[in-house]
Amino acid sequence: MIKQPLYIRIGLALYLFMFFTYLIGPLILMSITAFNSASFPQITPWEVLTFEWFPKLFSDDRILRGLKYSLYVGFFTVILSVSMGLAGALMLTQIWPKLRSTYYTIIIAPILVPGVVIGISTLVFWAEINRILGFSADSYLQNGIFLSVLGQSTFIASYCMLVFVARLQRYDTGLTEAALDLGATHLQAFRRIQLPFLAPAMASSSVLAFLASFENYNTTIFTHQKFATLTIVLSQKVRYGIDPTISALAFIIVCLTVLGALIHEVRTRRVQLALANGAPVGAVTGGFKAPKFFAGNPAAVVLGLFVGAAVLIIGFAQVYDPAPAKQAYTDQKRAIQKKAIEAIQQKARDKVRERQMKGPKVFETKKGTGTGSPGKDSFGSVFKPNNLDEAAGTKKKKPVGVNPGKGAFGNIWKSDNLDKVAPKEKGN
């Protein structure tokens, strides 16, 4: 084996780190938020370690109903998709060779169609069929589970067919021909020879179909009617605000996925180890034996550690009480808030004291030192009637009235005032 340069190994390690961080980093962060007591999924600031979101998750009726409907839809989607995918793959091997490319293109075409288009098309098509048949609006043709299964199976069956086609490419058709020559019927040859050979592909396509159905949103949003699946429920909850119960659900799903992957890897390693030692495959199908189970099987060791950690966490959650830690955190938070308020109040008091120490502006007047605006009193005589005249040096001896006359108001209230201002001509 050629030893690679150091910089290539460092670059490769950095690339793998960035790749897996990008791939599983969000899932890890989302899982950690399930153990934070904050009311919104967050890692920082960390408040208190808690397991309260898991009981709240299992007491949420909407999420439980959505999970139930997702399982229903997934189960029937697996049956229909795997059946159609297997039939399509077998047909592809039997069809006239010149038509295989055209047939293959037609079969995988639903994968290229957007899920929104498939959902709307399914809803419109079966609504029209229901109208033509004269059924009522609440018939089974308009049932949300029925429509969701049909809509999802439209494109999931294509994925299943690809899995079966890949498996059938390694199938020796001479085995079927030999069985037919020995007197077996086509059904017997398929059931006893070809179907067991396709069993791994059936398992893989079933898992693929269920996962694709479980996480589907684009198609199901148009066909679910009143049977909202888990993805629909979660999308509706996000609109009105989320809490860490979604993080708890994500953590459970991640753990179940990892558990299933480890079990599959353990089984695969056991088969490979048995074949390497010359034993038949059936020899590894016995019961659980710890020494042989863990010997030479790193995946089994990881599975054991994973199960042990899960048991410890569940046991710790049963005896752990986060109430004292929550109370301490609340008291600490209140103390910090109190200090912040006191700092703001002290800052305001300092500003007031600083203004009082500076005082109003001092200036010189004719009679001494005054404050405020220029003038004779403390306010600079700003309210004196003739202040502006004095400031301009045009002080008058007597105030001028508004109208001509002797009074301060020009004798406007005198009875003959108008006669004096504009005398009337008598003798008219």
C-alpha cells in the first residue's frame, strides 16, 4: 500500500470532518436541545438539564395522532409500492429488448415529477372518479389515508423498482429454466427460486418505501384531508411556535435509526465472518451467544454500548429531579436582572446629580450677577411687557393702547367712543 503524503492525509481528514459535520451536525444539535429546560429549542444559553420534554411529547394528542396516521399510510404504501416495484422490475426483464429503454423511462418518470404536482393530480383524478361513480363526498375514494397511499405510491414504487432491477441484474436465469425443465410450474419456480433471491431487495425496498412515506410532505399536504400525518402536524406547529418536544421527537427518531443501522450492520458482519470461516450462512441464524456475538465484530460492540447507554439514560431520567436546579437558575437570573435594574437606576441618579452640581448658566448684569437670560431678575425679565423695547433701547414713556383714547384699552367700552373716533353728521 502506497503511503500518501502528510498534507493529503490532513486534507482528507479535514474534508471528512467537514462532510460529517454538515451531514449530521444539525441532527446532533437538535437532539441536544431536547435536554435543555428552555422553552424554545436552543443550546446557548444552557439553562438546566431536564427530561421533561419527553413526557410532554407523549402527552401531545396531535403528535400522537399524526404518528398513528403516518404509520398507517407508511404500512399500506410499503405493500403497494413494493408490489408495483417488483412487478415492474420483472416486466422489465421479460419485455422485448427494443422496448426496454422506453418502458424504463416511463416507469421512472414519476421520480422526476414534483411532489406538489402528484398530490394535486391525485386529488383531482380521484375526485372526478368519485363524481363519475356517483359516490358521496365522504366515500372511501375521498378518504385521506386512501389518497395519501395512492399519491405516495405513484413515485415510491419507482424507487422500489430500481432496487429490484439492481438485484435482478445478478440473477442467473438458468436457475429458473432448470426448474422448469424439472417439471416445476412458473409460479413454483418464482416462489422457490427467484423470490428467495429477491428477499434482500424486498427488505431494502420496504425500508426505503416506509422512510420515503414517513417523511413525505409535498404530496401528502394535498391528499391527507382530515388525517394529518406527522410531517403535516409538525409543519402546523411551526407556524404557531415550536417547543423542545419536537427536539425530543427528533432525538427518538435518530436513536431508532441508529439502532436499526447497528442491528443491520451486526447481522451483515456475522454473515461475512461465518462465510470467511467456511461456515454456511444458516450457522449464524442461531440464538444469542455473547462471546461469539462480540468476537471480531466491532458493530456488535458499538451496539452493546449504545443499548447500555440508552438503559442508563432512561434509568437516570426516572430518578432525576430538575426542580432544585430550575429554582437555583431562576434565582440567579432574577439576581442578574435586579443588578441590571439597579445599575440603570444608579446611572439615572448620577446624571441628575451631575446636572444639579453644574447648575444654571451664570452671567453679568448691570446690578450684579444673575442666572438664566439677561435681565433684572432671575428669569432675565422675559415676562416684562416692555422687555423687548428695553433690550432694543426704545423705551417709551407711556404704553400705547390698541384703539385711540385715554384708557389702557383705548376706551373701547365707552358709549360714545365710536362717535369720537368717527363723528356722525347730525341733522340727517
